[in-house]
Amino acid sequence: MHSDAVIVGAGVMGTSIALELARSGRSTVVIDKARGIGHGSTSASSAIMRFNFSTLAGVATAWESRFHWENWAEHTGLPDSAGLVRYVRTGLAFLDVDIAPRALYLPLFDTVGVPYEEWDTDRLTAELPGIDTGRHWPPKRLADDAFWAPSAENLGAVYTPDAGYVSDPQLAAANLADAAVRQGAVFMLNRAVTKVVRHSGRVAAVLLDDGTRIETGIVVNAAGPWSGRINELAGVGDEFTVSLRPLRQEVHHLPGGAEGTTGMCVADIDLGVYLRSEVGGGLLIGGTEPECDPLQWVDDPDTVAPDVTKAVFEAQATRAARRLSTLTVPNRPRGVVGVYDVTDDWTPIYDKTDLPGYYVAIGTSGNQFKNAPLVGGFLRSIVEQTENGVDHDRHPAVFKAPYTGHTIDLSTFSRLRPVNDKSSGTVLG
């Protein structure tokens, strides 16, 4: 079997890349060990669309992506009758916190053209009735008496009215896969890559666990939390200046109570949580990796327990209720467990590697779902430039954003970059 390109991973990133490579005229095969599209970390995504990032490229990418989600039929080329996801515009309040100050990202908003409002404490109270506006940094464990202590200082927020969320992250991946198939892409599910074959110093083929051999000159690793394993099979990664590891994460569901945020998303690094409303009511709550909570790094994503834990649920739900008095914490935990693919600075790697023909779209979990529409274009740009003989390390590819007109420097996502010391060190980037 032969294919111009093989993509490992059929999540929202892999399907986006498949669509763009197929559109470029390349025969494309997508391999995934799961039985369905988007069954990995994509299915555990909160799918929030926000613009707060610590780099210009990060903000420009998120802002451009918003227009692709809003014009999803146009982006995918699928008819409205195809069961498309929809973008739910709710706005987002990013509460003040010292590790991600307004001075870090508002100049980037101004450069990119992201509309925003600066709210003081009074405005925040008016927009979110029942909110506790106290500064509680740093986040604390529930058993710490200081968790419930009143605060002598108040905070405000930056509100971005165009933020929101995508209604169904797994369906988004399925839409992209459908669009890719219409362009000629082939999906091979319930198959695992066992070897990346080299010949004459570059990628030559991949072998699958059922004995299939696919001859190819291009492999793109978009395997999410399994990406490190695929890199090992390819023998790449030693040159990376940024490392990545799989991280177990929980996102929890509270029935009802969405009225407590008037529907808007809230990012609250000060207490260590973020939350958004759900289609049909309810609230999704996730954590922002506060130092008081041990991170659950894993060696093998396949061994992660699939059930949410009471301790993590109580911590995240109680922190949300500490901020919003209208919320009630139920006795029984509900939610989803996912495994994220996390880099040192929570910034992804979209790049070529030292193995010619082998490319990566990795370290994306947690905060890159929103950018999936552009990731396919990023990899297409990098692949086309590199395969045409231009060294992406010395002359980084750029991506011209079709809606906003911004030129996005893809060296921001290099495997050889310095670790981003302006990152909040959390899922919020």
C-alpha cells in the first residue's frame, strides 16, 4: 500500500491535518488505535474558545480560529445538513491574577484586534451576581483553613465578548474527518503503528499491528498523549528543547447552575478553576493545575483509570462554588477523564524534525482544541515548504490567516524554541 502522507491520530488535530493535506492534492491515510474518530483526548476537551495567550502567535491563532468555527460549513466544505457542530458565543471573563497580568496579554489583543472590556470589581459584581471578588492567590487545598479565609483585596476581570465554546468536540473531529474523506483521505481505525521505517536517511514507510505496510515519504505525528511513543518508534526527539508528557485530567459536570455565570465562561487561575455553561444547561468545571494539587503524570495512557475521582471533583467544584455562591456541589461526581499531551510551557509543537519526512503536531492537549481549524493549515505550510527544500529551522514558515489577514510566525511552535517563560504554566497557556 502507498500513500503520499500518513497521519497518526484521528483526533481533532489529525483530522484537520488530513483535510488540508488532502486538499493539497496528497493521497492521505490516517491511522488511529481507537475504534472511532475523536475518541482520545479530543472527547475530553472542554472546547472553550478564548484568546488569552502569552505570545502574539498564540493570540492571532485563536482569534483567526474563532472565524473558522463561526463559518464551519465554509471551512469544512460540508453542507449544513451534514450535522455540523456550532459555535456558542458566550463571552469570557478572565479574572485578574498576578501570574497572567493584563499587561501581558492586552497589548497582544490590541495588536491582533481582539475586542475586550476591562472590568473593575464593581462591574464584575454587576455582570456576575453572587460572585466573590476576593483575591485568594495562591490556590489552596480544601483542608487548608486559609481556603475559606476572607480576602482583604478584590479583583476585576478582562471580558472578551467573542469567546465561547464549540458544542461537541468529538463531532467537530468527525466533521473534519468527513470533509477529509470527501477530499480522498482514507481512515484506518482500530490499527496501531508499530514501526516507522527509514530508508536513505528519511521516512520510507510505517508498519501496523495487523501486518499492513504503508509506503510513504511523509508521516505526521498527531497522536496526542501517545505522541511520545510514536516519536520513540521514529527515533526522534533528542534534539527537542521542549519536552512533553502525558497528564491525566478530569473535567466535571454540575447539573443546572449555569445561570450562576449568566452563561459566560470564567477563567479563574486565582482559585485554580475554569468553567463554562453547557448546551441544554449545566456547567463544566476544569482545573488550572494549581501547585497545591499534585499533577497526575502517567507513563502509559492506556492504563489510566476512566472514572472521575471524588477528591478531584470536590476540589474543583468547591473552588467554583467558592467563587460563585449560586453554585451547589452535588454529592455524586460526574464528568470525564482524559489524558492530555503536555509540553513544559503548555505551548504546542507544530514542526518538522531531524528525520526528513517526519513532522509533529504534539503537545496540543488542554488548550489547543480551539485552534484545530488552523493546525491543518500550519502543518500543510510546514510540509510544503520543507518538502520543497526550504529549511524551516532557518527560514520558518508563516501562515497567512484568511479571515483576519494576520501573518502568523510558526517558529513560535518550534521544537527548538526556548521554553516560554511568560506562560502561566497552566492549561490556560
